[in-house]
Amino acid sequence: MSLSVMHKSNNSGPGFSHGVWGYCPLAGIKVDPELGRFFHDDFANFQAHATSGSAEQQYGTYLDTGASFVKSADEVDGAIEVSGNDADNDEAHIITGGNAGGMLVVKSVDLAAQRFWFEASVETASIAADGVALFIGLAEEGMAAADALVDDTGALADKDYIGFRTLHADNDGLDAVYNTAGGGGESIHVESGATTAPAAMTLAAATAVKVGLYYDGSHVHWYVNGEDVDSTGVGVKHDATNLPDGEELCLCLLTKVGTAAAVEVKAHFWAAAQLF
């Protein structure tokens, strides 16, 4: 059985960032399902979602009236985009597992055997005052629902999640965040604009950025374009206050516009793996 890994220094290009996936035995997982699971979608064959609650291709969605997820017409390599989100506080969300079941979990038992990896590529068409707020990362099942992002702020509802988000008032600032439902409020691991934060945490219009997570069996790490956002490389320990521990999580993209103007959000791919 092959357990080959990627070289961690190679993070360029549209594919997986080796800084995230460098220690993932992808080849072994693909040939031996007893080793772990792997999921990847580049959206090259995506079926449009135009009805809230739809679950085509195992995805669940929540869509305000007129909003939809469609395959981007000008992305031959695959991408989905939000369309029709042109009313104030219009939201469009998509999640794996039909919005009913999770895929990854932060586990603290048998540490090395519970590692997981996640990465996605996302971009917004414009950066403007009260522009689009978004979350991309891992979240609890059922998260694709009305007001998953709060009206007029874009803040996330009090649910289990780990990932990256922007707010209406700071829609170019990609913050690394996590939260446990009922845990007292969101925690920010690294904020965009911090002196040690990667430059790519400040978004630019129509520019794709890759965001990633790696759970090494003890700590969760956040990555932007393959670079650990925490300059110390320590991450957040599995039993840290407010980090979802033992909770099933789904791949999730949430969006909400902050004014009556459509803002296209694209996702080029997402992928996840976990060892058993």
C-alpha cells in the first residue's frame, strides 16, 4: 500500500496546497478505504441548485428567493458561483451531506490516527462597503439555513464551525475563526491585518485564494495559499475552549450580501480527507 506524501514547499497553482496536504497519505487512502476517507469536487459537472432545501449531488442548500448556485460558464476547470443574490441580506449556502450529516471530526482519541485535511479555493467578484460576507470551512450539519449569517453584519450564527469568514463591514478581511455552539461566542485564531498574518488574508476582487485546515491529531492549523496563518505554527489544541471537539462537521460555504447589489462568489474546488 502506497503512503506517498506531497512536498510541503509547493503551494503555487490552482491545485492542492502542499503546505496543507504534505503529510496526507492520499495515494494510500485512495486504494485502501480502511485507511481513511477522501472527498474532492472541482465542480466541473455541477448541477444547478435553484430551490432552497434542494439536495442534488448530495449537497444541501439554502437559497433566498432568486438566488442560486450554478456552474460558472467561463471556468473550464470547474467552479460554482452564486447568482441572483441582489436583494439586501440575500443569502446562499451550500453544504455536504445533504445538510444532514458530517464528514470530519476533531477527535482526541488515538491522536495520530485521527488526522484530517481540508482545502477550498474561493473568490469574490468585488470588494466594497457592505459587500458580501462569507464563511468557508467546516460546520455542523444543518448549517445551510436561514440566517446562518446574521443580517447587516454577516457574523455567523452560534453553531459549531472551524474555518474562515469575512464580515459586511470588513469584506476583504479573511479571519481564521472557530466556535462551539453555546460556548460563549466566536474565537478568532488569527485576524486579517495582524502583523504576522499572511498577506493573502486580505482579499482582492476577482482573485482566488486557497484556504485550508489541518488537524494533526492534537492541534488544528489554518492555512491561506498553503501558508500557516499562525507564524508560531502551534495552532489550536483539540481541547481548547470553544473549538468543536468530537462534533461531526461538513464542508460548508455560506454567503450573504450586505446591500441590494449582487456580488458573485465563486468556489473552484474543495476537498477533505481523514484517517480512521
